Amino acid sequence: MSIISTTRRTMKLGAFLPAPGHHVAAWRHPNARPDGGLDFAYYRSLVRTAERGKFDMVFLSDGAGVRTHYKDADELSRQGRMVHFEPLTLLSALAVHTTHIGLTATASTTYNEPFNIARKFSSLDHLSAGRAGWNVVTSVTDAEAQNFNLDRQPAHAARYHRAREFMEVVTGLWDSWEDDAFLYDKESGRYFDPAKLHVLGHKGEHFQVRGPLNLARSPQGRPVIVQAGSSGDGMDFAARWAEVVFTAQQTLDQAQVFYKDVKDRVAGHGRNPDDVKVLPGVFVVAGRTQAEAEDKYAVLQDLVDPVVGLGLLTGLLGDVDISHLPLDGPLPELPPTEGSTSRQQLVYEQARSQGLTIRELFLSVAGGRGHRFLLGTPQTIADELESWFTEGGADGFNVMPGYLPDGLDDIVDLVVPELQRRGLFRTEYEGTTLRDHLGLQRPAFAPTGSGS
């Protein structure tokens, strides 16, 4: 049974945990674990730290291949985030080593089938006793497409067209069985009540899926749906399906516009805007003093390889080739991309508004990668988070430590206590499921099939 808090509105916090950290040079930091992406004990320690900090969830990004932009193996060899566990496998293992924190994994609607996704995430929800979340992506790189019999990724509109039908199928499969369908009645020989089985029987443009799912309805009814696209298609998709929206803005004004737009779109789909939590990403470097924080950031910036920085920027710009341009010159007008259109525009606007050269631009995005960058003391960081939270820019934040594990320790030990002191964040978990943490109701059973 879901527990919905009746106390004052408080922030929702996700911990974004790529193995070395969020900064492009994180793996080179003296205290970082460059092999952490292949070490279960390391990830277990990180997630337990986030749980100690009472975070709502940990969030693992993923792609169906090596998504980093590179020209050759020499350039690729300079990258530090290429290899890591498949996230659903990892989170399933972490489920038995944690008790409260939500476990959110990324999976693509472009390179998976609905039945597989429905079964895997429902399994994670069962294994974790109701803590699973699915970050829905359509994938944005040709590198991924080339691992699935394609030369180039499908067009942006085509990916979202498939994704919409994908969601209809997955959510329909999650309601294959009513909550009390399984009787396990040894005496009568009745394993389940046949009246409470609902076969989907879907036949559409992209998918033909009969069902039912070979798994009982999960503890949360269905895993929490997370989405991160900020294009027009992405925002409309989020308004229809998402319960958490990850986004990237640089200023409070931008965040307020996005926040209102999403909430209005949600209402336009007949949903309660409070049932969708908007969590902008924030890249955080915290110190006990401003000077300490600046020193920590300087160490990371000094480790940025220009080859890696240019590759990162190229990826953020939708794989538009800028290698022929002078690093100390301006970023020119860009052609359209089939990649992440919202992220391309965000980075381009940053270059224009701040008058940055290409070199200055890749150094500026080396940490935040287009997200808001907060550097300072617990008090100054909390001031910024509180402003966005109380002034209509966010329901919480997806927090991105610069490097791990130290960056996460700093946030949990320095920033979180300051947020708690201000009454902005929980001091204890009030429930046990991810929906409990986020203040989301367990969805009622709603079959879309025609019965057995």
C-alpha cells in the first residue's frame, strides 16, 4: 500500500552515478576509480552512500554501445566512461544490498521490444520490493544504430512515433493480471482466478504482442516512468507518460519556462500536474569553503584532454563535425541534427550568450555537459537549489557529482544536511517504495486487453 506524505512540500533528489563521476576528466582524478564501472563492490558502496543521504533514487544512464564521439581508437583510448555494467543487471544485484532507495535504469524504445522491457522492469520492481524506475529514451546516436542492423539512427519523429506505441504495449502488459489474481489454492487446484487475467492482444503499426506478461502485477503497480527529452516531441511524450522528468537548464528563467510548459502539457493530457516531478540536472562541486570548492574544480579542469573535450562537445552538438574549426574561434551556425535537438540548442545558446570560443565551450561543458553548474559551500549551493525549488523552477534535482566517490560523499555529508536544516529535504524515509518517496499514488489496475 502506497504511503503519501501529508507534510510540507520537500525536494526530490536523484543521484546520477556514472562510474567515475560526471566530469569528463573524472576518471583521471587521483582519488577516482577508473575501473569502477566493472566493480560491483564499488557501485554497492556508492548506492549505499546515496541511501545514507536519503536520496529518492539513483539513476544510471546507458546506451546500446559506445556512444562517445571519436574518430579512431587512439582518440577513444582517452575516454573514461566507455565500459560499465548493463544497468538492469546491476540494479537487480544492488536491490538486495539496499532497502529504500529507488533504482532507476535507462533503456531504449528503439533497440528493445516491449515485452522484454515490461518483463525486466517488472522483475526489478519485484526484486526490490517496489523501488524500480525506467528512464525511457529513444536513443540519439548512429553508434547505437550500427549495433542493430542500421547505418544511421531513425529520424527523430520516427523514434518518438515508435516510442508512443511502445509505451501503450508495455503499460498494457503491466496490467495483464489484477492485483489479487493469483490464488495459489492447492486444495482446489486453482493457481489463479481466470476472470482476473487480461490478455493484451495488441496489433499496431510497429508491434504485434498478444501477452499476457508472465509475471504478476508488480509492487508499485508499474515501475515509475522517467523521461529526459526536452524537445517538443520529448515534452509531449513526457506529458503523456512520465512521472519524473529529467531536464537541463542554465538559468532560473529557463527552468521556470520549462517547468510551466511541462505542467501545462500534463494537464492538457488530463493528468494531475503534481503527478509529474520535474528534476533538472545539477553538476555539483561542494567544499567547506569557497576556496576549497574552487580548488577541487580546478583539479578536474586541469585534467581535461583537448581531444576528449572536443569529442564531448561534438556529441552534445548532435555529432556535427567541428574538428576542422579553430579551437580558439567561435562556434558557427549549426546544421539540424537527428540527435538530441534540445541539448544541441542549449549548448549553442550558451556559446552565443557568453561569447565562448570552441575551447572555452568544451571546458565549460566538461563538468555539467549542458546542466546547471553549482560550485561553492553547502550554504551557497543550498541557496541556489532552494531558489529554483521555491520559485517554480523544479520539484527537485538530479544531482551529478564531479567525480566519485568523493563528490558524492561531499554532497551527502555537506549539502544534504544543509537542505535538511532548512526543512527542504527529508531526514528519514517515510515509505519503502519509489512511489512513496516521490509522493506518487500507486496506479489503479487498468486493463487494455479483451480478457483471456
